[in-house]
Amino acid sequence: MQEIRFIGNEIVRLKQDHLEDGLKAGDCGIVWGSYVYDPLLYEAAFLDQYGKDIDLMFDEDEVEEVFDIKETPFPKELKDMRQLFNGVEAKLQQ
């Protein structure tokens, strides 16, 4: 069984275009789901070049983790998105 690399709230950057989904290499998002399939799949809310959020499922080879939110095109929006996801997760755990 593969080890789950992303458990949620990580910032990731696409390595390649996903033009059919409106996303390009370099677009960043916040991981919010992981699925134990073969292969493992993840889901994130990405921000396109205009700041519109788009959900995308991907495998870990399609992204790289970003450790400094300031290195993303939309740091404020990603920070807000991360806080929203944290709030939803906290409510689900109550």
C-alpha cells in the first residue's frame, strides 16, 4: 500500500497544463481530499490565472508542494481558502 503524501491543507503547484479543466502549469491550490485508490488520488481547489477556483483530482506526480505561500500567484486568496477549509474541518470534528 502506498503512503499518503498529502493529508489536506498543503499548497501544491501544477507541473503541467490541464487545459480541459482551465488550469495551467504553475497554478496553485490547496489540497482538501485524498482517496485511497490504486494509484492514490488527491483533490485540491486550484486558482486559475484569473483567481477563479477550480477543483481538480490529480496524482502526486502531477504537482509539487509549495512551502511558502508567498511564492504563489494568489497568496492572500490561498490563505483565505486554507482558513475556510480549516474552519469546515473544525466544525466536522465537533
